[in-house]
Amino acid sequence: MLALVAEDRGAGAGGRVLTAAAPDGDLTAILERVAATVRPHLGEGRVAGYIPALARVDPSRFGIAVVTVDGRVATAGDARVAFSIQSISKVFTLTLALAKVGNDLWKRIGREPSGSPFNSIVQLERERGIPRNPFINAGAIVVTDVLLEGRSPGAVIDEVLEFVRYLADDPAVAIDEEVARSEAETGHRNYSLAHFLAGFGQLKNPVESALSVYFHQCALSMTCVQLARAGLFLASAGRDPLRDRKVVRPERARRINALMLTCGHYDASGDVAFRIGLPGKSGVGGGILAVVPRQGAIAVWSPGLNANGNSHAGTIALERLAAEMGWSVF
Amino acid sequence: MLALVAEDRGAGAGGRVLTAAAPDGDLTAILERVAATVRPHLGEGRVAGYIPALARVDPSRFGIAVVTVDGRVATAGDARVAFSIQSISKVFTLTLALAKVGNDLWKRIGREPSGSPFNSIVQLERERGIPRNPFINAGAIVVTDVLLEGRSPGAVIDEVLEFVRYLADDPAVAIDEEVARSEAETGHRNYSLAHFLAGFGQLKNPVESALSVYFHQCALSMTCVQLARAGLFLASAGRDPLRDRKVVRPERARRINALMLTCGHYDASGDVAFRIGLPGKSGVGGGILAVVPRQGAIAVWSPGLNANGNSHAGTIALERLAAEMGWSVF
Amino acid sequence: MLALVAEDRGAGAGGRVLTAAAPDGDLTAILERVAATVRPHLGEGRVAGYIPALARVDPSRFGIAVVTVDGRVATAGDARVAFSIQSISKVFTLTLALAKVGNDLWKRIGREPSGSPFNSIVQLERERGIPRNPFINAGAIVVTDVLLEGRSPGAVIDEVLEFVRYLADDPAVAIDEEVARSEAETGHRNYSLAHFLAGFGQLKNPVESALSVYFHQCALSMTCVQLARAGLFLASAGRDPLRDRKVVRPERARRINALMLTCGHYDASGDVAFRIGLPGKSGVGGGILAVVPRQGAIAVWSPGLNANGNSHAGTIALERLAAEMGWSVF
Amino acid sequence: MLALVAEDRGAGAGGRVLTAAAPDGDLTAILERVAATVRPHLGEGRVAGYIPALARVDPSRFGIAVVTVDGRVATAGDARVAFSIQSISKVFTLTLALAKVGNDLWKRIGREPSGSPFNSIVQLERERGIPRNPFINAGAIVVTDVLLEGRSPGAVIDEVLEFVRYLADDPAVAIDEEVARSEAETGHRNYSLAHFLAGFGQLKNPVESALSVYFHQCALSMTCVQLARAGLFLASAGRDPLRDRKVVRPERARRINALMLTCGHYDASGDVAFRIGLPGKSGVGGGILAVVPRQGAIAVWSPGLNANGNSHAGTIALERLAAEMGWSVF
């Protein structure tokens, strides 16, 4: 049991039967409809090509899963096929880092959207190595540095994996070592960022250690069902509603959601907030995790990416589903 | 009656008595408490000094008002003292422009946060005169250009004033001509932006016309009560709940809220989303309009600004109020 | 007689017969050869299109003139056809401004190359309205502000014109009012820059006055012969060798040459220094003035511009001529 | 014997006695005067602190040497004390790379000044990994990549050392291994740049190999006399005048001089061109190599740096010497 999640137990948990995740027919029908409308768009995006293991993925794949705070599960398509969650992992490492160092984290990372990748480098220079937010690569590398605390990369990778397995309530979540290796081999831009941060004295552990954790977290392989389940605590005031256990304080969960809304989709974060209106985090593997406060979590996956590096069909599916369900924080 | 707001009337409006705005004792007590905790911070910010009429304002002023969707009104402090709403007016001109041209607006303006003022110029150059969003000055100037449609600045200024009076349900809302004149006299940066836009062919009306409208909208003078009332439709799915009349479609209201959340506080938008979690728009006059979907609208005013150009005490007050009421979109 | 140029008279001038400008057959033959090799390139560039009066110029025009410090003149092609010197005028206004305020000028303008136009705006923002050098538009606008000294634009325009006529030793040099008017009508980017400077408090005279001078100086209309003659003092340690009169101190002439070499060709200044190795200043009218220290001045004109905004055929001609004559400062 | 320098021998060399380097009393007296005027400034700059071996150097050191094309040598101060030449080495590796690949080099590196270090990163991003010029770090790293040609770093380091010893006509020139090690240990910014370049596919050899060469070339340890002697070929049309042997073609020497003038002093290159008017290259060790075409080469050293990272006293000394001798290319 992780120290983080063992720290409290809901007062009434002992007394009531927790709802186990169970299928939901109505929601499933809606997801099937969404999947059908998305189908014509499946070939339109471009699969991320910089990592061989990612480039090989079939671009016509599409999966979607919803897990609600009262334990219903609905899926459509390839919702139980594992994919590389890539940057979505930043939500989980941020959560872990906040649990460790609390608001001290914000001395080393900002909370503002960064605009284009171009801007993020310019700003990193102007702001002397303080990344704009924890969801750009530079920020996520600082998060791994926070997690390291002088430990070996392996220990931290194990901790991250154990934490995500706990959140997903599924020990089958794994790290794809081939993907992790590929990330390291082709990760010049991330090496550049990490050394840039180190040049400003913003990394306390060796560049190689921080990047080893980073490349492994990006290589987490999960299904839509696992991912939605893992994000459920964010829809439930920081509490895992199906175990009735606190993961983070309510305020912290709201804040992670705020960061996802303002910074979760690279330079399309504003557009996604505008069109979909839900906190979300995307990854170049084609996955998106979205949070519907007080309702549930959504995970969608389709490998073809739009011009902003977000799942093309996944974004369309989320927009349809949110519209149909009336799910918007606004 | 404005064409915009006359276009529909709620089906059931004829049959029920609409709630008139009425005082709310409990909420007032809470606002008084918030005002008391804010008091020690009233001298800390810096009053915007670039316009004489703004620079003369007493920095110790503080007012707050809440108007709820069911018609309750609560206030504390100088909630009925008029102040210069400045950039908060961008919410109202955006609403008007969307009513006129709909989503065509987004061909000329983006929907992404812009980061620092420095970035906004860099991006305006890189993106060939397409402002990042309608809440940075460049974007708001394009919005005035959309409103002009070849008309005289005076006609558009009248239309904006009439619209804001309608939303505020108060014909006493006025434009402070001295402030408008001061804006024009000291507005080199805005002239520079407008000519920059014109250089990219992004203005269809004369620079002087667009800026005349812009300088006048910034000079709108409103009280917290008027401002909260005027923003109420954004908390109520685009409908003025006290008149039971549509202002904009529900989807559009959600989208304006999304823009306020991601772009409403300059380069502190992410931080405000993180700490407060409500859509809001601030102005250098020290005012902030915030929206609590399905609950109501808040207006707060205190002239001292923090380093990001947002009301120092106003931001603190909003954070306290939101925490106390549990008001957050996340 | 201008005060500037009347200030001294060479000690030995009374005693020797000054060489009047006279034709030089050998040099003419070389220029003819250069013109012949350039001919195939005459259609390749693009004529500046933003001003109607410039856009109408025949792109196949080509002229070149050399005036040597011992008074020889050689020409080929359209060397006696007047063209719009545009930014080349910045050399003359800089010379005038230095004569007026000396090194105090460098408190308001830098002396570094600015890179691309994109960079020049970024840097102007970062450096709070101090233009990088007097040859970018922002710097030249500050130079006009220095020249104004509270006077009317007309008075300064007259002074600039008189000065250039004196340097060219030809009262026929004129300002093309149609071009000046066109510059003003299409000059949004320059209005933007001027207001940007004014926003930083870097203009002491009205924006309209500074720009009026600027647009008129750009509209100076000169022939290659006039232009080479006017630049001769820069090849002769600041002294007009044909009148034996000082224009500027030797050190100052060297420094103007240094600025021309490092900053005279926009973002191709380094490349021109590399390929040609002579101080020079180009204009979008297709003219280039180049200086060969201790030898003479060259003016070349061909309206087609390369990607960097410098005369395409003119640059090739200068490179050939410099190579053939062994003219390089390096 | 290096292949590069063995390729030709002056036709008339057999017939005349080459002047060996010999002391020059008059020039020595001038250098002594320059040294005396510089003395009060010796404590003013800041010694580069990022490498322990450099930080330990006594800031009051000052040396200057001139070697003329006719073989005279003059010195003052610590002209025979070895110091770390750092970025001055970029002149020698550029010369070697041009000898190997000729103008193909310019497909991978530009020839324009880069402005501030901030700009150089921004531009590197905008220009997709093509460094602005060979004298910024990114450009010099690409030069080492060109030199590597698949060889081991050790082989290239040996080649560079042999080449510099040949140019300096002194086998005592050495690489300070402690400095090279320090560069590698503290060189995060250079690792960042190299990975950035590699991310754009601009390095053909491993990042570690290119940086190993780079860190070693920066650690070259030379005296002012050795350095001036090594740069003499640039003052003599690419020919070593004391051995009567070609190093590079005349055109190439002029072009290297042009690059030194426009790009040799970081973001003060324009200012140095303006004040001194000679091609030069500075290093953070406090050394400057300057070239006086047709006259000779100057090396000056004083460890205290000015705000632009150039030797404070060295720059003053160069300015005095150039003024006194009338040495300027303009």
C-alpha cells in the first residue's frame, strides 16, 4: 500500500458497501453513437512518427471509456487495448509530486499556459529555467527531479508504476520498455531541455536520472478503461469514490483540474476549453484523459494526431460526448 | 430594445413571476466577512498610473457585489461606487460581436492564452496579425473593427453603451469622456497595435475608428452591482434569468466563460484558474467580473493592482469568497 | 551654405586646384563588363510592391556609378536615371544627427545588428524602445526625432534635402512627393513602430512629425551618379575631397562606415560583409550605396529585390566589381 | 606537416630570405604606453566564474602582443603568459573546416550576427537548427561536427592542436586538460545546444564527440605572442608571410575577417566594429585576437570581462592602440 493513499480512510467507509465498477447500458449506447460519428475521421490525423514503437500503431484504432463516480463503466471500440499514454502520465507524476512537497512545487514550476513550443523555450530562457507549467516537457522533467529526491531512477519508476496501478485499480498496468528505450534514443529535444534546466541550476539530480524517469513514465501502457478509472479521483474531489479513500485534498484535485483545463492540450488548450469545456490531458500516443467534476472520467484513444499534436478523432469524440451529455464545467 | 436581446422570449416567461433582484442577508454577511479579511491588503497594490483619471482614484477603495441567478443581491463596501471597468468591457463587446458575426469571428481572432505582453507581440508577428484571443488588446481592437461594419465610431459606442445598460438593467451606466480622452492621449501602445494589425490587413475600418470605439468601451463606468448584474447571463446559460430572456445561446455563454477562464487575467489567467477556479475578467481600473455557473455573478473592485495588473485585494477577496462558498467550476 | 559643412576649410585648399569630377575610361570599361554579366539576372528579383510609385518601376533597369576620391567618374547603364533611395537616406540623416548631437545620439539608439525584422521588434520590446541601430526603421525614426528639435517637419525636410543636395553637389536632387504620400498612406508598420517608441517615451516630438520627416527622406529621388558623389566623404575620412571641405571628423566617417558594414543590409548584412566586404546601405527602391575607403564611392541601382530586400542584380554587380578591383576592407 | 598548409609554396619563396619574427622597439614603446593607460581599468571587469580553472586567474593580468606581416614582434605586460583562449579557438576550427569542406559549410551555418544569447536560441529554433554564424557556440559545435567526419574526438583534437601549433609556429601550444574537464562538467548550456541541434538532425556525429572536441578546443592555452603569430595569416591575404606559405586563399581570409568583424564579439560586435574598426574574436578567458589587414595581428589578454563578456581592459587597449596607429579597416 502506498503511503500516499493510505493516509486516510473515509469515516463512513466501514459502514457502507462501496459500489464496484459496473457496466452501464445507456451510457454504452451513447458511446457507441459517438464512436460511429467519429469513424469517418479515423484516417485523417497523423500518427506520431518520432518513436518507431508509436509509429507502428494502426491509425484506425479508436476506443473510449467512461467511469462514473458511482461506479458505472461504459465503453466503445478498442477501450481495452493498451496504448502508450505518453504525456497523460504528467497528471499522475504531478499528483505524486504535490503529495510529496506540496505547494513548494510552485517555487520551481509556474502555472500559466505556455503557448506554442516555440514560446515555451523562449519563456524558459526569459524566466531563467522556471517552466511555465507542469504539463510542458520542461515542467514534467522538473517534476521527475522532485520525485527523485536523490533516489535511483529505478526506485522512482517503480513508485510511479505502483501509484498508477493503484489509481487504475489494476496491477496489469505496465511500462513498455521498448518505448522507454526509443524515447531515450530519439529524445534529443528532451535532453536539450533537461540540460537547459540544469544550466540554470533547476535540476538537483543528474540529467540522466530525471530523463530516465521521464522516458519511463511516458512509456506507461494503459487501456482507456484503466486510464479513466485512474483519473476518477479528479472527478470526485480528490477521493477515489469506489474505494472511498482520499488520494489528494479536494482543493488539490480542483487545482489539478484547473491546470489540465488551462494547460492540458499544448497550444490548443484554450481551444479545447472553448469547444469541450472539460479539464483534460492529451498525449502524443493519441490518448486523452478528461474529467467531468462530480460525474466521472473519460478516456479516449485514437492514434492520429491533429496539427496541435492532440488526438484528432479523440478530440471530436470528446466534443460530441460532452455536448450530448451536457458535460461542461462552464 | 436591442435587436440582439429581443430575439426570443422564454416560453414559460408569460406564465411565471420573474424574480426581481432582492437583497440577501446571509450572503451579505459573508461578503462583509470577506471585506474585513481583505482590508489589511488595501494599500498593497499599485494604482494604474498611465491615465490621470485612473491615477487619482483612492487606493483604499473596496467594493464587492454578488447577484444570483434567482435574483438575490448582496454587497459590501463601495459596491455602488462607479469605477472604470476598462478591459472588463471586452466581455461585452465580444458578446456583441459574436451576436453579429457568429463563429466567423474566429477567423480573425484566436482562442489561446497569450502569456506575457511580450509574448503577445511576438505571437502577433508570428501569426501575421491574428491576435491570440479577444481579451488581449489586439484582439479587442479586432472585435471593435468587427462591430464597426463601416459605421461611425459614435454609432458603435452608442450601441455598446445601450447593450451594457440593458445587461446591467440600469440606464445610469455611462461612459466617462475624460477617461476616454485620456486613453486616446496616452494610448501609444494601442495605436501601435492597431497599426500593426492594419499593416497585416487585419483591420477593415480606419485605425482611428477602431481605437475610438476601443477607448470609449474601456471608459465605461459601472458599479459592482451594475457589473455583476450585467454578467449574470453568463452564469445562466446565456439567458438573463431575471427577465427570462435569451442574450446568447447556452453553448456561446459556456464558451465565453471558457475564454474568461483561460485568458481573462492576462498572464495570471492560469494562476487565477488554479487558485479561484472561476471564469473572470479583470481590468486595470481594479475591477474583476467573475462568473459562477448556475449560481450567479460576482463583481469586485479595488484599485490597487498586483504585479500582473489584476486587482490585488480583489483577487484575494474572490479567492476567499469562492473558498467559503465552495464556488469552483472544478 | 549649411552650417554643418561650412565649419572648416582644408588648410591647403587655397593653394591647390581641386580636381573636378571627370570621366574615367578604364573604370567605365570595367563597369560596362560588370553590367554585361549582371544583365541575365535583371528579371530575377521582385520589385517592392507596397508603394504604387515604386511598384511601377521597370524591373529591368540597371545603373551603376563610381566616383573616386581623386574626382574620376565612371558609369554604366541607367546611372543618370533618378530612383527612390528609400533607406539609403538613413546614412545622410544619421550624419546630420551626429553633427547636431554627437555621441549623445547613442543614448537613444544602439549600434548592434538586429537580425530579422522579427527580432527587431522583439528586441525593441526587450530593450524598452532603444532601437538596435540607426539603420532599422525604428532607429531611423528616432534619428528624425533628434533632427526635429521641436521644429516643424517641413523645416527638417528642407534641411535634409539641402544637405543631400550639398553632398551630391547637385541642386537637382529632389523629394518625390507622390512617393512620400504613398509611404504615409501605406506606412502602418512605421506608424506602429513610431507609436511603440512613443509608448516607451523615446520620441520627444509628435509621432506625426517624426514620420513626416521619415516618409519624405525615404522619398528622396537620386541618380547613381548623385548618390555616389554624395557618399564620397565616407571614402575620404569624412572630407569631401573634391571641395576639400570637412563634412564630419575622420573618426566619425569610419564609424558610419562600420555601421553600414554591420547593419546596412538588413538581415543580410553579415552575408554582404562576407561576400563583398565593403560598407554599404541598401534601400527597397533597389539602390545600394557602397564605400571603398580611400578609393571612392559606388552607387548601383536595379529595382528587383532578393529575399532579404536588397537589390538582387545590384548585389551581384557590387560583388563582381569589388572582386575585379580588389576592393575590400578586409 | 599538415596537408592543409603543405599544399603550396610561394613561387618566389626560394629566392628571398624570409624575415624571421624580430622585436620592434618603436612599436614596443607604443604598446607600453597603451598598457600604462589601461592599468587603472584592470580591476574593473569580472573574471568568468563558471569554470574553476578560469575563476582562479588573477584579474590584474594584462598582456599585449603585435606581430607584423614583415616579422616584427612587439609586446607589453604578460604577453608571454599562457591563458585559456576559449572562443578565439573558433577562428582556427572554422579555418580548418573551410579547408575541408569549403563553401558546403554554409549549408549548415549562417553568416549573420545573432544579437543577444537570448536571440541566438530563438533564432536557432526559428531557423530549425541552422546556427546564425560559426562564432556562436551552436555554430562552433556544428563546425566540430564537420571536422569529425566520423573520426574519434581524440583524432580531431590532435589535428586542431597540430594546426594551431603550426600557425603559432610554436610546438609549446597545449590544451589544458583540467580546463577541458571543467568545461565538460559545467557545460549544461552547451550540452543543451548540441542536443537541440541533434534534435533538428544537424549533427552527424554523436553529441558527446562533438562536445569533446569543442571543450578541448576551448581549453587551448596560448600566450599573446603565440596567438598574434597564429592569426598573422589573416592579415596577409591568407598567407603566412613569415614562412611564405599559403594557409587559405586570399578571398577566404577576407571572409573570415568579415565574420570576425560582424560576429566576433558576441552581442557587442557592432559596437567593437564602431569603436575599433578591426576584425577580432574574443574569448571568455579574457583574450582578444584582432587583425589589421596588410599590417599584422594583435593579441591582448586581461581576464576581467565587461557586461558583454569581452575583456574589459583588452577592449580599451585595442581601441587605444588602433586609434594611435590609425589602424581601422574603415
